Amino acid sequence: MLQATMGFVEVILLVTGVLFIAKSMFLYARRTKDWSGVAVMVIKRVGMDAHEYRWYRFGVSCFVVGVIVRIVNMIFWPQL
């Protein structure tokens, strides 16, 4: 039961993180009208406002916690 719950939480956190990061990128691109800057966001710093950065930071946090849950899930319940 716990293994299934951990797997579900893992997927939810990873998908939520990716969606929040995509939302922050979309908000940045819509505000600046610089759609090519979205590809640069991952590599170098761009000028995001507080609202966009909040979505980006929350998305990265969810994604990192999802990866940690994945590692814990793989340690305690390895798939053979």
C-alpha cells in the first residue's frame, strides 16, 4: 500500500513541478514577448518578475522533492 502511494506521490510531484515551470516560462514569454528567451531560461538568468519567479521556484521545489521521493522509492522497493 505504501509503495503504491509513494509511486503516486512521485508522479504527482514530478508532473506538478514540470507544469509549474512551464507556466512560469509561459508567463515570462507572454510578458516580454520574447518567445526565444524561454529556451535560454534554463541556461542563464533572465529578468523574471516576482510572480513568474514564484511559479518557477515552486516548480523546481516540487520537481526536486519528486526526485527525492523517487530515490527513496527505489531504495526501499527496488523493481527487480
